[in-house]
Amino acid sequence: MALFQLTVRLLLSGGLIVAASEMAKKNDVFGALIASIPLVSVLAMVWLYNDTGDTEQIASFSRNIFWLVIPSLVLFLTLPMFLHRGIDFWPALSASVALTILAYGLGLKISNGFTA
């Protein structure tokens, strides 16, 4: 892959993260909207298709994203719960990430039953 293409991909992908966090400073709902739109997934599919032209690989990738979005929701459920209970940010985030990792492990086991 050409250095120019890689640079464009990095700037565009990183720009989305910056846009979401900057918007969240002004309006948390719009920041959340930017973060929740599956732009990273769509961009990854575009990059993958551009690199491979393989629609079957795109379909498989998309199906796997679906099964892994479900366990990722654990983070968004547990983090606010911990914060509202007075747990400091870093321990709350750490616990939420740990629970999310466990949920991903379970999700991968379950998804293997559906995709095998």
C-alpha cells in the first residue's frame, strides 16, 4: 500500500475520533452520535474492498462485526453505572473494559456456533 494511501487512512480515521471528542465537549449527544455511527466499520469495509475486491470477505467481516457489537455494549452499560455509584473514572473504566473483554470472549464462543 502506498504511503499516501496509508496517511490518508490514518488522518481520516483519527479525525473521526478527534471530531467525536471535540463535539462531545460542546454537546455530548452529538459527540455520542458521531462516535456511535459505524463510520470506522464502514471505512474498514471500504479499505478492505479497495485492497481485496473480495465481497465474500466483506460479508464475513460485516457479519463478525455484528456479533462483536453485542458484547461491546457491556462497556456502555457498566461504565455509567460505575461512575454513578461514585467510582473514580480510571477504576470504573478499567473494570468496564475488563468486563467487556470477558463479554467479547463469550461473544466469540457464541459467534463460532453461528458462523461455523
